[in-house]
Amino acid sequence: MKTIAITGAGIGGLCAAIALRQQGFTVLVYEAAPAVRAVGAGIVLAANALKALAALGLQDQVVARGLQLSEFGILTADGQELRRIDSRSVSKRYGVPVGVTIARPVLHELLLSQLPAGIVQTGKALTCFTQDKQGVRLHFADGSSSQADALIAADGLHSAVRRQLLPDVPLRYAGYTCWRALASSVPVGFDFARATETWGPAGRVGLVPLAGGQVYWYACLNAGPRNAELSALTPKQLAGRFGHYHQPVAELLAATPVAQVLHHDILDFAPIRRFAYDWVALLGDAAHATTPNLGQGACQAIEDAVVLAHSMARYPEMEAGLRAYEQRRVARTTAVVNQSWRLGQVAQLENPLLVRLRNAVLRRLPARMGEQQQAFLYNVDFQG
């Protein structure tokens, strides 16, 4: 029985472990951190991710733990609607729930529960790997090593595996920095059926309802990278930046405890043309990190996991299976990364004239253009 090593116990790594085990492979997951924990606040699972989770037999459990939205809206700073997506009609069109929101820790815990004890090993920071005819040998910072028939790198944006394979691929800064949090103190009357993203000259704010009366919010400001002044902002100070935005934006941000807020510059890297290198393959952010503007980062990682397992089960030779996975994923993920980058530049416009022009175009955009975007994202074939 072939043994597959996976570095990284995030959403992509755990989904890959589940999918590969379902195809009969022996799997070991190596996590650098001393304990497995979810990093992040909330997540919106689009139809393509839910289709992939259905292939893993997990769609119903995820939906039961999450919250399905009725609609998503893009708003101006004063609350006027620029665009609206009716999630119920989209769900009917694609035959799966659309716009299911879930707290990342909840999703992470569910995925982890699908793996027997001992599969995920913590405190295993990969320092390097070597390949030969017998497979891949992994070397860890604690001095230990491990042998596997193949290595799947699901170790994120700062992947140690990708750095070894492609040392000249630089990360690129999108031009804006982002705060995220789960808020439990929610204003009276908040609409838990609707998620919104507000585009204004001061920056962008998203409000995403979650199950259990929580709200996942994020706020993006244009800035230079590693801005120490912005990094030190408290939630109340951040709320002040959006004080002229419609309610409950400032109110919700200001009520969030400092300890619950995460802050990161938004980074990705230009699409690469290869994911597979002999007995090693990249997955998720390690392969195609994307800005969050399409909400497809985790969704594409879940897709990767299902396609990877199917491809490896289909071909008796490990290297052929990894190449097949690469061929099925590179073009699609490249399109997602590029579209998300462009959308971010449009959404973060500050020039008042350009903002008014953008808003006028959005209001008049034909519905079929949005439907074409949905078709590209949601019509995904996991069988090849």
C-alpha cells in the first residue's frame, strides 16, 4: 500500500488526507505547529467547494454546522445597493447549497474528526526533502526524518516545499492590508440571512453572518506593506476609519475585543505552471495562493484535494497520477488567481471619480455576466 506524506494540517491538507484515505492510500500528515488549530475567522463555502465536500461525504455535516445565506450584496459607503446575488436561485441552478458560511475552527474540527488518531503528527516543521527512486525522504527541524512514496505540500503561502522547488518565486503584495474577526456582540436587528461587502473610498468591509449568532467581519485598507502604524490599530480605532460608513459597520468593529482580531497584509504570488515535480506535488495556497476577493482560497484547496485523490487512484504509477492532477488544476487555478487579483484592484479604488464610475458600471452590469462567472466557478468536474 502506498504511503503519502502531507505537510500542513490546514483545510487543504486535511481534505487531501481524507480523500486519499478514501481511495485506499496510507496517509501521514505533518504539521509544523505544536498543536493543530485553525487559523482564521470565518469562511464562505461556494457551490464548487460544497460539491467537493459532497464527494468526500461531508456536505451534509458541513451544512448542518454552518449557515446558508439567502443573498449577498455589494453596497456603497452609505448603504446603497450596487449588486445583489440571490443565493437561493443560484442553489437551485446548481443543485447544491450556495453561500454556506462557517467558522473556520468549526470546519477544521469536523475535518480533523474524520481522521484516526496518529494520522496527524504535530511539531514536525519540514526543513528539506530529497527524492530518489524509492520515493521522498522528509527531514524535520526536530532531527527526525520520514520516508514516503509521495509528498503533498499543503503547507500554505509560505510553503517550505515550494521554496525548495521554486526558490525564485516571490510573494507579491496586493496593495492593501486586512483585519478579520469573529464578533459575538452583534447589533439588534442585524440581518443573519444576508452577507454584504461595502466598497467605499476609505476601504472595504465585509459582514458575514455565521451560525450561533456570530458575525465574521473583515476590513481592508490600502497601504504600503508592513505598515507598523496600521498594525497597531485597535478595533475602535479601525472603526473610526469607517465612521462615515453605513451602520452597523463601525458599531460592529468597535465592539470586537482586541484579542479576537487578526491582521495580515494581503499576499499571493503570480501563477506558476507546474504543481508536480516527480514524487512531490503542491496543493492549495502552496500551489496557487490567491487574494480573497473571489472567496475561493479554501474552496480551490478543497477542489485540489478531491482531484488529487481521484488522479492518484486512477494511475498505478505515482508520478503519472501527480502529473494528471497538475494537468487538471493549473489552468483553472490560474484563472481564479488572476480574476481575484483584478477584482481586488477594482474594489479597493480610492479616487472619487473612479469610484463613481465603477459604481455606475456595477449598477448596470448585465445579470448574465454574473451568471457566467458563477458557471465558471461552480461547473466543476471532479472525475476528469
